[in-house]
Amino acid sequence: MIPTSEASISTPPPVLLAQELSMIFGKGSTEVHALNQINLDIPRGQWTSIMGQSGSGKTTLLHCLSGLIKPTSGKVTLHSQDGSSLDISGLSENKRAILRRTHISVVFQDFNLVPILSIRDNISLPMRLAHQKIDKAWLDQITDILQIDQRLNHLPHELSGGQQQRAAIARALISKPDILIADEPTGSLDSQTSDAVLDLFRTVVDQLGQSLVFVTHDKEAALRGDRLITMRDGHILENTKLARR
């Protein structure tokens, strides 16, 4: 019998894989290389922070990873939980929009809640748009973990900023996405509320096994993750595994 070594155990594929990813805006004298042949894998079930100053390319990378834009060259591959693989950068805009309702969820800084809908209906909206059945037990679980289960019948303006961000996170989780991508999600929150939201992200990764990409310019927030990607001028400077604090 051949002994099984740790190295021989197959490693699951990354949830997202970027290969030779480049993004160019403008032409001629106005040409800007926002991304320069980025190669990056996003591990499954971990928190990956992407950090950089304004103009570093982190937001453009987020937009490519989430399918909000198509790169100039290179590709982004999504490895779903069902074992299938998909080159999302080769999809049409409409198909990428459908993908963001089901497999890739994005949380933005400004919440983007619909003001005339209850919090329950805001959370359920992606599933309704995708014409999929809402898993009530899952909705109950995530709203309980995010501590907004008592606010589901309220309108967004009746919630604090932190509660609205929790609702936005719940909306992003309702489809049980392969990956959750957060774009400066604590940028408009005060320090106490920001810490609470970061704790919640840590909880959804640790307790729910959610894969998370967290884009920020805040080093303290970035260091809450499992891996830190540092960017500058469209390049990755560092890709570091973090020690949990």
C-alpha cells in the first residue's frame, strides 16, 4: 500500500481564478493601464482582502472578478460548488447580471436598498428577480446571525446605517453564492459600527464557510482576513497569508 501524504491530498480549486488579466481605459495619449496581467486565485471558504490606495487598480480588479466589466484581455474563471467551471469574462452583460443574482454577490458601500420595500423584501429581491424559490430557513438563519431578524418588516430609512449594511449583506447571502465580494463596505460607517460589520463578515466566513473578497484602503480592516493582496499601479505587490489575531 502506498502511504497517503499531505501533499498527495487534492486541493479544491480556487473559487475564482484570474489569469493574465489586463484592463486598459482610453486610447493613445489618454490610455491608462488599470490592470497589468494580473494572476490571482481566490481560495474557497476564506476571507481575501485586497488593499491599495486610490488608483492602485483594486476597484477595477473587483469589477472584473464580479463580472461588472469585461477585461481588455485575460479571463476570470468561476469554480462553482457543484464542480462546474465558467469563464465569466467571456459572457454577455445580461448573462453576467444573471450570474450576480445567483453565484456572485456584491455588497457596496452605499447599501443600494430599495427604499419602498421592507427589509424582508429587499433581502428576497435577488431570488425573485432570478425567479427562484426563497429558502425561508436560510433567510431566518442569516438574518439571525446578522442580528436583523427583528427588523424585517421595517423600511430601510427606519434602520441605522449599520443595520442597513447588515441587510445588504443578508441580501447578498440569500442566494447562497459561490463568492461574496464587498466593495469598501465599511467606508461610510463610524468606527464602532464598522468594527461590528467586520465581525459579521468574519462570522459568515467562519460559521457559514462563505468565500469572501473584501476590497478596502483600510489596513486594519484588511488585516481581519485570511489573506492580504496589496496592489499598486495595476500590479499585485504582495500576496500574503495572514496570521489570525
